[in-house]
Amino acid sequence: MDKPVYVTKPYLPPFDEFVEGLKEIWDSNILTNMGPIHNRLASKLQEYLKVNQIALILNGHLALEIGIQTLGLKGEVITTPFTFASTTHALVRNGIKPVFCDINPEDYNIDCSKIESLISEKTTAIMPVHVYGTPCDVDTLDKIAKKYNLQVFYDSAHAFGVEINDTGIGNFGDMSMFSFHATKVYNTIEGGCLTFTNTDYERIIYLLKNFGIAGPEDVLLTGTNAKMNEFQALMGLLNLNHVSEEIVLRKQKVQLYRDNLSDISGLELLPVPKNQVKSNYAYFPILIGDKYGISRDDLAEVLQKHNIYPRKYFYPLVTEFTCYKGMFSAETPIAKDVASRVLCLPIWGDIPDETILKICMIIREKR
Ligand code: T4K
């Protein structure tokens, strides 16, 4: 390829739309601290995600930390090692011990059948991840949580716009976090949000993201600074007008990959989303099996020689990170196996069909 092909390309609105939008910021002189564009975006996103309550945050990671503090999680939280660093870091940075549960080999989400054996008297919550945007088994998670009086905080970083039977994915559990990072299906440059149903949380989150300031002379708690600014919110407002179209395009690209890869021996693709699921086609992972003939790492190298840069999301497993190695005992053989074989191929709405066909040809020929 003449130009490098990365795992994704951030969505940008038409340049003129952004420049036009900037005028409002220049007129108002409000750059941040929950300004008018921030507030408009919050109500539009609440509608789009079909949720009762929403709070915009500076980025997805800080949203996770603020969510943990709002829910009052402590002790041990059961989670998955097959995720981005952020999920585990958010727990550890808040003094919580992550207890790692294995994933299932079908969709790489937390294996609900293995959760109960990990619950101890210190367990306060489950933090599952809707990996690659595929919904976790929300019904079983709900049953386990009710049975053991645990909270469920979903890391929905990948699941923007995903629905189950017309219900927005952000309605399940006690709280969900969405990431609006540049590399996501929907972006506000950096950004994120929390969605929840308990109305008490709105004020706590507001305080936590704004230093705990309740008024010019009143600081109520030890908050941080995690406010989304007006430039981010403007990007978000404009991108929201285009995101449905982006998801339709991604669906076509995913189909093109499927049509050209599904007959290759030794390759495993994610299952087609179930009928009741509205997918967002955020990632296109493939698993490389023995029958394929060369290893995942060798295939990644072959693609790189063609200036194509897929990513090994999520390798290494969190439990193998230098900062965590040997710290947590974890029996997660499936996660280990998937992490050693996964490769996420380039995907975004307007990736040219010829690029996908070329990638598929290289994968078929292994050279
Ligand atoms: N939970 C989960 C499960 C997550 O996956 C994430 C983030 C979080 C929590 C935390 O949410 P945030 O705090 O990030 O909102 C990327 C993203 O930075 C990260 O947001 C995402 N998960 C993760 C899965 O992917 P990296 O380290 O792979 O990013 P990077 O910079 O290598 O970007 C990947 C490729 O995208 C580059 O090779 C080129 C392209 N790119 C990237 C950027 C930033 C561009 O073309 N333009 C750009 O501006 O983490």
C-alpha cells in the first residue's frame, strides 16, 4: 500500500461544519465547564443511546474511575483480563483488587458460568466488558448480581449504539461507561460518558468530575477534573449527525471481509450478531488457528511488509503486563489462548473496498 493502513481511521466531520461550529464558541467565550454545547450534546446522546441518565466525561478512563467512586466499589471486583489496560487500571488505581474470570471462546466476553466460584465475602461488583461491541450475557449477569447482592458496572467502551431488542446497551447493570476516543465508532476526540438509572448518581458524578465544587464557596468532596470541553462537545455534536451512516458503512465492510475470509481454513471469525442485537461493527477480529499454517505473529509481519498495521487487541493479557505480572492469581486459559491468536483487521466506514480485498488476498496467500 502507498500509505500506511492502520487498524482504524478516526471519523472526522466535514471541515466546514467544524469551522462553522467554532463560531458559537468564539461568540460565547465559554470554552469548558459544562457549557451550552456540552449540555446540548448530553441530551442528544441520551436520546441516541436510549438511556435515562447520562454524564459526559473528559475521557473513557476517567469515566471508569468516577463510576467506581460513585458506585462506592471496594474490596474485590470480578472482571476480565481480555481487555484494554484501562479496565484493570481503573480498579487498581481505586484500591480495588481485580479478580480475573476467564472468557468464553465464542465471543470473548466474560464466561458467566465461571463467575460464582470467584465470589468471596470481599466481592462488591462485577465489571464485564462488551468486547468488540458484542453484548455480554446481560441476563445471566443480572441474575448472579441479584443473587449475591453485587453491583454490575459495564465497560461499554466498544459498544456505542449497540442495542438488545431495541434497548440501549447502556441500560443494563447499575452503570455503563462508553468511550468516545478518536479510535472508536463515535468520537469526541477524547471523551466518554457514564449512563445509569439511579437519579442520585447525577449529582455525585457532577461533583466528582468538577473538583467536588458545589458553589463558588463550597467544596463538598475530593473530586478530580474530568470535564468535557466545548471543542470536544462540538466534535461530538457534529459526529452524532453522521454516526448512523458510519455504522451502515461499517456493516458493509464487515460483510466484505466475511465474504472473502470465511472459507480460509484455520481462520475463525466472530459469530454474526444475533437477531435481537443491533451491532456497531466496531472491530473486525480474526483468530489464527493451527490449520492456517503460519502463526498470528507471522501473519502480522506479512501484513506489515505491505504497509498494513492490524493490532493484537488484546495481547498481552492484562495479567501479563509488567506492572501486574505475578500479582494476581488467574486461571484464564481461554483468554490466554485467544490473546495469543487474535488479530484485529483495519476497519472504518470509508475504508476502500480494494484495501479490504487486498488485505484478504494477502491473508489467503500468506505472503
Ligand atoms: N475500556 C476499554 C475496553 C477500552 O478499549 C478503552 C480504550 C478504554 C476502556 C478507555 O477509554 P479511553 O480513555 O481511551 O476513552 C486505542 C485507544 O487509544 C483506546 O481508546 C482504546 N480503548 C484501545 C482499544 O485502542 P492504542 O494504544 O491502540 O491507540 P493507538 O494510538 O495505537 O491507535 C491505534 C491506531 O489508530 C494507530 O495505529 C493509528 C490510528 N489513529 C489513532 C489515533 C489516536 C489515528 O489514525 N489517529 C489518531 O488520532 O489504544
